[in-house]
Amino acid sequence: MPHSGPRIQAGVVPFRTSASGTELLLITSNTSKVWIFPKGTIEAGQTAPQAAAREAFEEAGVSGPLLTEPIGTYRYARLDVEYVVEMFAMEVEREHDNWPEKAARQRQWIALDECQTLIGHAHLEQVLLDFRHRYGRLR
């Protein structure tokens, strides 16, 4: 039976704060090598926040608590399939030396004010705006 409606995914904006301000962790996509945030499928039995935390570890090698309220959502399409991604903010407590997708991706901490120039997809610009609106005053 064909899938009806958009597929729901979960994503995460990993962040940390320091004396110089808020930084976000970007990763490269595994196909086009543009800078993105971790995201992926919500597996059977998982909530969106659980999936977001799993993706943060698998794709970026980081872990920490998710902030309770989602940042927002964005939509994209790939191979005639529509996806809706619910995004969460994660306060990174640990950067792991090894993680499942380490060989396929790079990761880099970027100052919040500089992220927009690096983000590789227009739909992620709204995620940045939503993060800044909700959490940009963490300094």
C-alpha cells in the first residue's frame, strides 16, 4: 500500500554557549557535502525527541538534553516523497570521539551569527530564525 501524506522525521540543532556567545554544530550531508543539521527517520516505537537525540549521535557524534519545546518544522521533497521534519534544540554536553557516521561526515562549531552564510539549504534558514527567536538569548 503506498504511503499517504508526508513522512515525518526528526532533527536537531546542537548548540553550546560560551563567553563569546552561542555556537551551533553543523555537519556535512552525506551526499552533496553541504552544511546541515542532523535529521532522520523516526523509528517504530520512538518519539520525535528520541529520534532527534539518536540522529544527533549517529550523524554528529554529540549528546545532551533536548530543550522541551520543538523549534519548529520544515518541509522538503526527495524522489517525489514529501517530508516534514520536526526540529529540536540540544544543549551539547558531550562530543564523542567515535560515532556511526564519522567517516561520512564532517562537523564544525559555528557562531550563531555566522551560520546563515554556511547553511546549504534554504529551508534550514527558517530553522535558524526559529532557533534565534526562541533560544538566541542564551548568552
